[in-house]
Amino acid sequence: MSRAAQVDTIIVGGGVIGLSTAWNLARRGQRVLLLERFAPGHTRGASHGATRNMNNAYGEPFYLDLYDEALQAWQELEERSGERLLTLCGLVSHGDPDAIAGSYAALQARGAAAELLSAEEAASRWPGMRFEGTVLANRDAGRIHAATALEVFAAEARAFGADLRFGHRVTALSVVDGGVEVRATDPDGAELSFSASGAVVAAGAWSRELLTGLVELPPLTVTEEHPAHFQVRPTLVEPGGESWWPSFNHFATASTEPGRTNVYGMLTPGEGVKVGFHMAGDEVDPDARRFRASDLARDALRAYVAEWFPGLDPDTADEISCTYTSTADGRFVLDRVGPITVAAGFSGHGFKFAPAVGRVLADAVQGIAFTPEPFRLAAH
């Protein structure tokens, strides 16, 4: 087994959270080594795909604080990299009146660009959609160009000296005097050993496997989710193309059909409009997935699109497969235990917060600040 030179921090996991943390630490002058089991942009986890919702329909100030910080950081990354990372095409949310009222009040309190519309007003503005009840529209929201974001984080981290190694599977993590030791195999199967002052574990569905015996995590449920892209009907494609489609949330209500969860989505240019049930998939072993929704789930999504999206063809579903790693309340786990900093349980809504979460984790690694209280292990 070969041993590499010691670094300051080893990051386990090369999805958006791991890459953001690598960037945040490296630009502070830390010697950073990131180990990722799969290839860049792989489809085994939760960070792949072209788009994500830039969604600020939250009622909790701690999420909105992270959102505001992340929005500014995304925009700064755009300027630095010259790449387009955001399209602020707006976000419309409808359904559960309590969720709408809570989000609107929280957004108003911080002066966000939010307004309330009737269902009829919203349908007139966005004729490809149907709406339920009062509609919350946010202008400082939209979508993230997710695949580009991964590439930019990696490039920026490397520019500051981070060593990013893909195809390196971590097989063991242990706490030793002075920090941590990490064992891994490289793409050729050779065994390697690395030492560092600390480690950040941002391994998604594999978090519990790596942290058992080291950190007592709250219950984490790994599910396989299956949103799909649907094609826009030709009559709804305006001269400017599909760009008028906002991102969206449809919050389930007490009267919603049994078993249906919240729905989310956004336009993915060139692929159609992405529509998905939130946190509705079957629990899975991340190493033994089907990469296919059940016929029942496919039928349910098709029926939903047929009912709520007159501007989409429900028979054009192009299915996606991804994982959610979820806590019971949907809040992330961000905390430090000795030399190990944990980032887990992003529950299908963490991507947009990545630059801010990377800063939070970097602060924890360096002992600059505790993570926000709602995300600490004790809060779960």
C-alpha cells in the first residue's frame, strides 16, 4: 500500500457539495485532496443532470439566509468563470395555502421580489400551466445550470491548488492522533493511504457506510427518484423559444389525491420541462438500483402532467434516475465531530445552496464558526 504526502483536509465525495467545499477551502490556502469513487458527472448519485431549481419558496429564515448567500456566490462564480450558471426566469409555487402564506411572509420580511397572484392571473401569464389557489411568484429565482456548475467548481478548486481524484473509492476512514487516515483504491485497484488534519464526508447515499462507528448520524433514507422531461406542445412554443417557462413547485394539500407528494420542476433547454414528485421513490441500496421507475409511478406522473400542464405532451416522458438521501424532517446534516466534518441528508433540495454550504463546511473545518444550529447533529 502506498502512502501519499499529508494534506490539510481530505474531502470524500465529488458531488456538488464536496466540490464546493474543496473550492472554499482551497481558495483559503488549504492543501485539499478530494476523493470521488466515480467519474466526473456520474449518474450514480444526486448531482448529475443539466438543471436544478433555484427555489426560494421557504418559510424558514435559516434556509433563506443560505439562499441569499448562495445566490450571490453563484453570481460571483459566473463572473469569475465566465460561464452561465443561473437563469433567473422566476419561480411559481401553488397548492397548500399554508406553505404559500408562510413563504410569502418570510420573503416579504426580507424584501425579496415576491408577489401573490390568483390562479387565473397566473394561468394567463403562464398558459402552459394550471394552478391551484393563490400563486406565489418569485423573480429572484429560476434554475441552475447544474452540469456546468460541477465543472466550474472543479476548475476553480484546481485553480487554487486542490487535488481532485476521480475513480478513487474510499474503503476506510479512521481517526488517528493528529487527524484522520483514509484508505482508498485507485482506478487500477491499487491500495492507497492518505493522512490529513481532518476530513469532510459529503458522500450522499454512502454517508452511513463511511461514518458508522465514527459519527452517530440521524436516520437517513436513500430513495431512487424518477422525474422526467416532457416536451412542450408546439402551440406553446413562443417566437423566443421555451425560455418563458418558469421553475415551479406544487405543494400537496389535504385534498390532494392519496399518496401524492409535492411536485417540482423547471425547463431544461433542449430536453423539455422537467417534472418530478418530491421524495416519492422507493427506498434502495445505492449499489443495487433499478434505474427505472415502476409502471405505477410512471402512470402517476403522466396523469399529473396531463392534468396540470396543458402546455406539455404527457406521452413524451424521458425518465431520469437519481438518489435522495433524506432526514426525517428534510433538514441537512452539517456538523463537525472531532476531525470529521459531516455533510449529509440533503433530501433532494440541497444543490442550490451548494456555494453557501461549502462556505459553512469550510468554516467548520477551520474552526472559524459552528454550523447553523438547525443543521447540527443535536438538532436531529
